Amino acid sequence: MQISPGKKIYFLSDFHLGAPSHAESLLREKRVVKFLDQIKNDAAFIFIVGDLFDFWFEYKNVVPKGFVRILGKLAELTDNGVEVRFFVGNHDMWMRDYFEKELNIPVYYEPREFIFNEKIFLIGHGDGLGPGDHKYKFLKRVFRNKLMQRFFGMLHPSWGIGMANYFSRKSRAATGQGDEHFLGEEKEWLIIYAREVLRQRKIDYFIFGHRHLPIDFKLNEESVYVNLGDWIKSNTYAVFDGKNLELKYHQQ
């Protein structure tokens, strides 16, 4: 796909709306909505690369309460011709078809390649990639299992969402301060994953979230790994202007 002159592609991730409290989440949601409003005129594509919500589960006839501002803004964007794409993260992996039917936003469950202006992008949330973390990879397979999702859907939303929010908080507590420091290229699992991919095919830009740490790392002369950070602390995003990709900090 060719991006028209003057148009850009934006990449954002890890808003974690709903955490850690309603008041703090609401401030963050308003900040994200304001940013989306600022970029709507020059955005050709907007990629939301996972963990928009701290928890999301679509029952057959119920979606979680709240988030009307972000959902309304996304609907406005797509209604006005902005292409929005969503990758599920580890906190909102239980997507069904709400975004696709109500917001006209395609939803992806695994990393996916896109080509813009002859540049190849590999985009995904980033969870479960690379070496190690076998416990999480096992749990991810369990959580993605259709039968397990059906069992969870049998719980009343008050019980199900309450329980899920508890485990979501536990997950953040377990991560602790590890997200705040670069581990070195030999230990950063997404760098290891990207280099494994590059042994098989050419990728210009690897775009991931999940890490909660803004990273712009040159893998070789042609390839770059970018981690988008988050909107809890860093307020970072990436933008591609048709020629170059840049990691930026949003100035409030």
C-alpha cells in the first residue's frame, strides 16, 4: 500500500484503560482521545497494538461497562475514513467481533506483516514471542482456548469481570519494575525474536508493545525494532511519514 503525501501511519499501545482506578483510567482515556483527535486529519492508518484495556471480555450480549469516550472516538475515526487496526494484547485477548461489527476495526490475534511504501512492517503486541516464559505461553494457549472462553462466558459478568480484574492486577504486580529497564540486547526477548525472523526474511520495522518501555533499537543496517512504550508513564507512540519511522513522546 502506498501512503498519500502528507499522510502518516501511527502506532500506539498499552493504554490499560480501567487500571489502576476509575479516576486515573478516566484521565488517561481523555488524554488518549485528545491525541487521537489531534492526529485524525493526517492519519491514513492507526495501529493500536494491544492492551487498550486492562481487561476486556465480550459476553454474547454484554461488553464491559465504561470506555465510551475511546470507543466513540474510534467509531468517529473509522466513520470518517481513517483505517484503524487492532492487535489483541495479553490483557484484552478475549476479543470477539464487537470491534469488527460496531467499529469497523479488523482485529488480529498474531503478529502480521504489512507493506507500506515498499517498507515491510511486522506488527504484534509482543507477548509470548522469543525464548523462555514457558509458563505464560502455556497460560496463553489455555486462555485462547474456545472451550475455556465458553466456560468463562457462563459466569455472571459481575463475577467474571471482578475475578479477571483481580488477576490483571496480580499480573502487573508480578511484572514489577522489570519493564522500566533495558535488559541488554542479549536478554531482550523481542530483540532475540526479531533476529530469528531476520534469519528467514527481510523486515524493515518490527513494531511491538507489551514491554512498557520505549525502545528504538537498530538490529542491522536495514532493520529496526521499536517498542511503543505505554500511555501510563511514557505517553509514547511511533509515526511513519512514508519514508521514515520515528518514536515520539506526546507532549500534553
